[in-house]
Amino acid sequence: MRPWRVGLLLMLALAVVPDVGRSDPSTGLSVRLRQIEGAFRDGSAASLRSSLASSGKVRLDLDELTPGPASYAPGQLQVIFARLFEGRQTRTFAFHTRNVADSGSGTAFARGTWTWQSRQGGQGALTLTFVLSEEKGDWRVREIMTSR
């Protein structure tokens, strides 16, 4: 094949292949939300930790499940959620598309419903709001609170 044809084919291929170095923020956010859903469904505090902000602390306010609003390092939250998951078997946890809002400025809000069966036989449900922010091209949880 002639060199100019190879160059032309290469230019055409690059024009139709998306830039893999840059991700669509909504795609990255969707991936992160699926990871959080999986962590809740599996009762995996370690998996949830990987979705938390890596710098600073994460604010947590879960009404009757925690002592009150406070900010925690990722390791501390892993311990808190390990205890929460230990006492509860998740029945469902899902974010609903209509309850996800990307502000366009690097902050997103996602509301999901968590239902569980208590190890002692009771049931419970909470609607949780997650505040996420972009961190080095990835979405990370900055806050988890009970929705009112």
C-alpha cells in the first residue's frame, strides 16, 4: 500500500475513534454509581471505601443509624459501614436515573433507596443522598446523608 494511503487511513481511523484519554463525565459517574450499588448489595464496606474521596474527609449523616452528622476519613467510614452491613442484609439498593443530577461543575447528587433485612428479623429502608465530586478525572463520594 502506498504511504499516502496508509496515512489517509490512519487519519480516518483517528477521526472516528473516540479519545480514550478523556472520558465522558456522565459515563464515569454512571460507573461510580454502579460500584456503590454493588457495594451496598454485597454488603462490602471495602468496596464502598474505593468510591470515597481520597483526600479530606467524607461527611456522614444517617439519622438513626449513626450518632449524628460527622466527617470521617475513608478508613473510619469503612469501619462504620462494616458494622452497618454486619447487622443488615441488603435487600435492594438502587439509584434511580431521575434522581441523579450532575451540576456540570464537578459536583453531582444521586439519591438511592436502601432496603434491608435486619439480622434480628426486622426490616428497614432509607433514602440516601450521595454528593460526589470529580477528583483527578474520577467521581468520588464527599457526603452521604439521609434524604428528608
